[in-house]
Amino acid sequence: MLSPAVISILSYALWVVLGFASAVMTFSMLTRQISKIDPHDPNAKKAVAPITIGRVARLLVIAVLIYLALKWNFRYAITFVVALTVATWGLAIYYHLRAKKAEAVPSLARTAKEEAEKND
């Protein structure tokens, strides 16, 4: 059988994985939902309701996970919240940098096209 120390380490690892998975799930779903919105569509405001409902559902899932972690041991809840927070910050930085890079590429292409037109 497994020793209590190994079980404790595996339990902490479980809550870290659940924290990271919750953050990844939240960001991937939000990214997918927001990318479907066309800002030029007059009905774009109607897309906010499903995004809000999905966000509330994900927050409820996270609340249930925190509750279960607290029932198990408060240290696991702290571990889960720290992992969720670190993963959320990391993903926010990653998506921000990716968006800045995506903005920079079209502007470089536009600049090259303008220079080519000037040379003609």
C-alpha cells in the first residue's frame, strides 16, 4: 500500500492539476466564444448572454471544487486556489502577448505593401 506521505503528495498534485485544468478550460472556452463574435454584426450584443451564462457555470464548477477541497483539507483548497491563480495569470499574459503579436504582423504586412506601392 501507499504510505500516507505519498498519498498526501498525490493529493496536492491532484489539486494543482485541477487548478491548472480549470484555468485552461475557462480560457479556452472564453477564447472560443469571443472569437465567434463579429464586431461589425448589429446583433453582436446578443452574444454576451451565452458568454455570461457560460462564465457563471464555470465559476460554479470552481466553487464546487473549492468546497470539495475544503471538505477534504483546507490546505488542498489553498493549493487549488494558488494553482488556479498562477495558471490564470500565466494564460492572461500568454494570450495578451499572442494578441500583440497578431496585431504586429498585419501592420508589418501593411507597411511592406505601402512601400511596394510607393516604389511602383
